[in-house]
Amino acid sequence: MTDRELALRAWESLFRAQHELFTAMSSDFNDAPITQAEYDVLLTVVRAPQMTVRLRDVTTNMLISQPSVSRLVDRMVDRGLVTKSADPDDGRGSVLTATDAGARAFRQVATTHGRSIAEMMAALDDDELRSLLELTSKLRDSRR
């Protein structure tokens, strides 16, 4: 059985580390053409085949509620970062496609943001990074 006190201390440390790193990297978006939330949406869309993905897949990857994702996506459509159309396989769903402007904005920020992530994660060596990836994957998989 897991030591409850140890579990709580480990959780708090994980949460605080994530929060502190996330806060430190938020400056990557100060003069960026897109917000951090828009970057998160575009991360899923741009990496998909033909830069097209179902809205529900974006929602699954986001850390905000489905209604908030829908409103964010609608603003991104208005800004010309993505297009939104009916999902041909699910009449109730939508499909998002990155526009050239959206993909360009994503790539512009991804360079800076990727560098920040690498710098922050450099506190760990490769074995520690592999362990961290394995442990966080195990935690996420246990909830599915």
C-alpha cells in the first residue's frame, strides 16, 4: 500500500514544479502572435495529418472545459488561425484545420517555446527525463 503522506508530498511537489515551470515559460507568449491557450490548440492541430483534427480530440488534450475550448476555437476562427467545419464522420462534431497563418504563428512561437522547455528540462539528465516521462505516463494511463 502506498504511504499516504509520501503520496501527498510527491503530488504537491509535482504540482508546484509544473506550476512554477509553466509560469516561468509564460513569458514566451508576451510578444507572440498567439496566446498560450491558442498555442495549445494549434499544437494538436498542426501536428495532425493535413493539420486537421476533430474538435473533440483538441478538447481531450486541453486542460480547460469543453465549453471554454469551443469559445476559444470560435475566437481562433474569427482571427483566421483555424477553420472549422462539420465532421463528415459525426454530424454533431466539428473538424479543425490550421490555416497558413495559424501554422505560421504556431511555428514562430514553437521555436522560442521549445528552447525554453529544453532549458528548463536541462536540470535533469537523459535518464531522469526518461524516468519522468515513464512516471507521468504511468500516472496518466492509470486514469484511463
